[in-house]
Amino acid sequence: DQQVKQNSPSLSVQEGRISILNCDYTNSMFDYFLWYKKYPAEGPTFLISISSIKDKNEDGRFTVFLNKSAKHLSLHIVPSQPGDSAVYFCAASESWTSGTYKYIFGTGTRLKVLA
Amino acid sequence: ETGVTQTPRHLVMGMTNKKSLKCEQHLGHNAMYWYKQSAKKPLELMFVYNFKEQTENNSVPSRFSPECPNSSHLFLHLHTLQPEDSALYLCASSRKGAGGENIQYFGAGTRLSVL
């Protein structure tokens, strides 16, 4: 059973408009949520994160919102640019007693920004 | 360029072959990870090493054997694989972010095909 779900496999947005990518989770023990971006033939790269004790984090054009009661988070990109076209992965982390972290990833949403 | 290098980028092997995947990072990170990404599935965590010690084995079959000789290098030794093991294998290392989150840096992956 998937603990982190991205229900939209793809999304198309016009350049300059807002892109909203969604992610749902089931485990209330997750302490951080992260978004990664992946271009073809490259590994995922870190984009932005949010702690479970916050409800919003902003970094330039990227804002992540967390709704703990709904177990839902979203990534907003404003304004969207053609270079934002990529696959976006939502990930949730849970700390282990070993001192490392377990990451659960969603299946990704492919964003296409149309010029 | 994330600072995590994986070789080879592509590998084709028969079910009776033995091969190894290599991962290298000189970012000063102490934790390293192996992930498997199959088509249309989320990234699956396979192994975690922290300060060269294996801290987690996510129920991975013994035909996958990890090795971490030092904090900068991680190997995945493969033997008698099955066709269903064909996937993208990603290596990552991690550091603590400003907000306390654990940020992973991924290599570009090795695309493995088992014939």
C-alpha cells in the first residue's frame, strides 16, 4: 500500500500561469516532506522541503503548502516557465533509530509548461 | 551535476552474469543509499549505509549485495539476476538541510537490463 501518492501522472500548464502539483500521504509520523525534480537522463534533484510543524515554505517561485489534517501537500510554481518541464516527485521522510532516514517517494507527476 | 557519480550508465547482463554498479561522492556526506526504480513505480529504497555501516536492508533478495568500503564509495554487486530486476538503479548520499531535513543528492542512475 502506497504511503505517498501523487494521483496526477501528468499536468500541462501555459507559460506564466500557476502550476499546482499535489501529493497525499497516509503516515502521520512523517517529519519532513520534500519535492524533487527530475529531468530525463538525470537523477532527481532537491527542490524544496517543509517540516511537519509548518504549513508553508516559500523559495522564490516555489511554495509548498502542508495540510496535516488532510494529510495533503501541494507544490505551487508561479510563474511557470518552460524550463520547469520535468517530473516532480513528492517524498516523505521518517527518522530511524539508527540515525538515518527512510524516504517514501510518490510515483511522480510529469509537468509540461507550454510556451 | 549533483556531485554523485554512477557507473556504468547502462548495463545489459545475462541471468548467469556477475556485475557491479559503482557510486562515488566527494560531497563529504556520511550516508549513502541504493534505490530501485521500476517503470511506473515509485523509487524503492534498497539499502542504507551510515558511516560505512549498513543500517537498513529493505528486504532485498540476496542476489543484490551491497558494499561500502568507505564513506565516498558504494557498490552494488549483482549475480544471478532475474528479468524482473531490470530497472533504473539510483544511488544517493545525504546531508542535513537548514531546516533539519535530510536532503538526498542522487546520481544519474544505471539503467540495467537483464536478459
